[in-house]
Amino acid sequence: MEKKVKNPQIQFQRCKKCNEIVGILEVNSNFYTCPRCGAYFPVPALERIRMITDEGSFEELFTDVKTDNPIKFPGYEEKLEKEAEKSDVSTAIVTGFARIEGIKIALGVMNSAFMMGSMGKAVGEKIYLLMETAAKEKIPLVLFTASGGARMQEGIISLMQMSKSVIGIDLMEKAGCPYIVVETSPTTGGVTASFATLGDVILAEPGALICFAGPRIVQQTIKQKLPEGFQLAEDILAHGFLDGIIERKEMKRTLAFLLKFYSSGIRKNQEENK
């Protein structure tokens, strides 16, 4: 299990937006947002699941899929061990079944605390298996993204997960399974260029950074100052790449509404095809 406060001696942290010192427990109990300015803090994957699903409904899947060192990258095993110790998880995504207001779903939640949520072979495999399972079960898939992109320590194998996830999306589409994506900060690189932007409905949290190449790289490349809010969720919505920006405290209610809407359509189609 992931811990809300890893070091019990550390009870306070500084908000990066307002620069105020805030209590960790106060932040955690406030949907992981700053009680002073409302800025969003990263949410551990299991805490995210607790926040949006019916109590006790989550059943984890594919726990046997582990991260290894497919191209024998020097020092990668040691890096993985340190990341697991720091984040209390062993992969950058948690997958399973859950229910939201009684509706059964397949659920994936990426965790930026583990190697910035970077996508390697294990992440791609778990996402594909989750999509395949959703298609077989004919249930909706809800996927929360949080990633720095493809994992460089796995080279081309990491990049292959982009096409692998698209194949999984195709399976769901053919099975008539709704696919809802919630982009959280950051959602970047190969994740943005594949499964994060191919949902039937694409939502985002306020202020989430959503891009392929980040603003620093873009600014260095074009040698121009970028407009304020560039590549943040509000900017992405204004350019038509999102369906909505949803506050954390409203996320479960919004997902429940969408799932009920899609479920009614699925039942209607099933009755018409009898």
C-alpha cells in the first residue's frame, strides 16, 4: 500500500504555487490540494482509486507484470529498487476492476511518484491487458494518466508500447466499450502521443501540463517566449483537444454521470440486437 506520509517526522511541505508552508495531513484530506491557494498536489495511485471508486470495490489485476531490464541498461535495476523504496510501488501504473456508483469498470491509474510515471514495457503490458479485459468483459475503461513519457532506459521497447496501446483501444472500440481518459499533471511524451489522447471522452484536471515536448524544450527550440498558460489544460481545452476540465472533488460525480450515460446506451443497443 502507498503511504500518505512516508516519513512520520515530516508533517509540512511547501506549496509550489503560493510558496506557503502547509500541513501534509491537511493537504491530503482536501483532495491533495493546497488549503491556501487550491493548487493541486500529486496523488498516489491507490489514494486516487480510493477517492473515485465505491468503497471496497477495487480488485487489482496483473500484479505479476513486473518491470525488468530488457536492453540491459547499466544501473537500471538499482534505479528501480530506489524508486520502489521511495514511492512504495513497484510499477508506474495500478490496474484492476472497480465500481463507481455501482457500475463495474476497468480502471488504470498511473503514478508519477514512480520514475515520473514513465512508460516502459511493464506499463504498456498492463495497459494492453486492461484494455483486452475491458473488451472481453464489455465494460467501460477509465484511465488516469500521469507520465513524463517513454522510459529511456528501455529504448525502442518503451516506444513500442505506444502502438501496443492503440491496438488495445481498437479492441475496445470493436467491442463497444466506452473509454474515458482523465489527464493529470504531467501527461507528456509518448503517453500523450498514444492512449492519453484517444479516449471517447478526454477530461483533465485544472492546470494539468499536457503536451508532447514540454514548454522548456519548445522555448529553447523556437527561441521565443511562450504565452502564459501554454500547454496547460485550459489552453488545451481552448484549442479543442479536451472535452472538459473537472476539479478533483467533482471527479467521481462526473465519471458516474458519464458511465451511466454510456451504460444506458449499451443496454439499449443490446436490447435492439436481440
